[in-house]
Amino acid sequence: MITLSLLATLLVGLAMLTASEPLIASNQLLSAQAQSLAEAGVERALWAAQRPQAETGIPRALSTPAPAPYDGSQFVALSTRDLANGGFRLTILPGTTSNERQVISVGWMPTDDPADLRPKAHRAITATLWRVRVPAELAPCAVCTLGDLALEESAAVDARADLACGAKAGAWASGAVTLAGTARILGADGDDAPNGSADYRSGQPSQNAEAWKLSEADLAALKRMARARGTYFQGTVVFDAAHPAPEGLIFVDSMSGAPLSPTTPPEELARVELRGGTFRGWLVVQGSIEVAGDARLRGLAYAQDSFTYRGGPPGGIEGQIVAAGQRGGGTRLSRTGDGPALIFDCAAATDGDGTVPAGWRIKPSSYREPANF
């Protein structure tokens, strides 16, 4: 009798365990599926951020609330062969800076419909999308100088033709703008008369540039990308027709690799000379840039200190020039022969005609799975 009682108790316990295990396994499966669906929502946010021009993309100037389905109002259902496989709700908000987006993705399995009485599971993910700043999208100028700007005889800057990144002034300077008699600056102000008050701006507050110049985080990210691509250099570098600059992103660091500051010794600064050939991409230099002769640059020339152009046909710059003036350097443009020194080109300045991978990614340490959401 005692043996039978023990066996009966054991059998009852096993029966109860057997009955609960499938329920536990089912709940774990639903939870794992909901987690995957939340991750799918984050991937959808990345896809939409990369395609601002697409019908279902996220515009560069993100509104609040974002357009559906990125305002959390729409359940995005997923299915395979007409079989429902759950879905997610996705909310995308502006970040703390213009190059950040806050993402909240909640995955539901099999649905979030309260009228559906089946067992449900939901998991949430929050993350920050981030990308390197693109001065062409944010800055108000074709030539942007923290310091003085000088255009010598025959030099011309033209920002009228391309409005894809917005209407740009021909030049912006925190210091003085000096124009020789035949120098011309033409902004996208609706007329073809050069050197007007809307064509260039001088004496601008330097703090205004904080909204569009590359931050230390941007520079560090670009440095990592250049290292991975094999286009990272240090010190003085000369590119010409015989030794052309590699296409895409080029990062030229200071001698020690340390960030620049107003007190950085002059011998620490990097220097790049582009004396000939054609370059497409971004040229980012922890120091000064000089473009000379018949060299052609199509993209972004970003100097942490000063920029100089002294060229002639058939060379020139199509894109954008930024001189951050960390050690007080400015910008000087001169040209011999016909044609402008710089024509603003949005596509070239934005990503070097597709040669610079400046897309959105998940910001490190921002990925979270909140327990109570």
C-alpha cells in the first residue's frame, strides 16, 4: 500500500509536470518570436532612414509625429504564404541631434488585437540610429569657413544650379570676406547678379557652425572607416596624376593621431596637396588642404584648419568646401582661365556620388530591451 501510494503520488506529479511543460515551451516560443519581430522593426527603421526619397522612407527633416507607419499607430503584420506570423509597431522620433533618430519597436506574436483571445507575447527594443553628419545637408553654404575667406582675381563660386540639398549661399565665413575685382560669388538667391548680400555672409557667429561641422565622434567614425578601407594616412600626403588619390573616403590624420585644437603645434598638422588627376569622394584632413593645377575634386573637401585652391582648366571643384579653422586658418581661392573654382553639387558633396558609405547604423551602447514596456 505504501509503495502504491508513492507511485501514485509520483505519477500525479509527472502528469502535472507533463501538462505544464508544453505551456511553458509555448510561452517561450511566443516570446522568442516577439523578440525577432521587434528586431525586424529596428531593421525596417534602418531601411527607411537610408531611403529618404522613397515613398515609404523617412524624410531627412523628420517631423513629429513621424508619418505612418513610423508613428506607432499602425500594426505592421508579417506573413509567409498567406500565413500570419505576427508583426510590430514602430515609433521613430527625432534624436538629440540632427544625425540621430530614436527608435521604439514593439514586436507582437501572434497579434496585438485585444479581441483576439489567443495567448500573446510582446517584446520591446529601443535604440538610437546614428550616422556621420553630412555638411552638404546641414550647412547653408557651398564654401564654409571658420576664419577669413579670400577670392583672388578670376575666382568664382557658384551655388545656383543644384538645390537638392536646399538653397545655399555661395559662401559663409566667421571672419572677413575679401573679393578681388573680377572675383564672383553666386548664391541660390534667385538672381544672377554676383556678390550680393544674399550671395555670401561674412562675420557670422562661429558657434552657428556647431550644427553642421564634423564633431569628434564623426571624425573618429570616419577614421575607423578609412582604416578599414586602407585609405588612412598621416602627416603630409601628395596626390597627382602619377599617384592619384584613391576613390571614396580619405582620412589624413595629424602626425600623432591626436585631435586638433587651437593649441596644437604647427608641426603636428596634416597637409594634403592634390596637384592633378581626379578625385571622387570625401577628403577629410586634420590640418590643411591645397588643390592646385588641373586637379579635379568631386565631393567634399573638409580641412580641420585651412583650405587653398589655385587651379585652372580643366580642373575645379564640384561639391563643397569646409575649412574648420582649428588653428586660425582660412580659405583662399584663385584661378587662371575660364570656369568657376567651385560649383556646388549636392550628390557629390553628400556621398561622393555613392563612393562614401555614410549611412545610418545603430549607435553603440544604445540598444536596449526594456523589461517593462
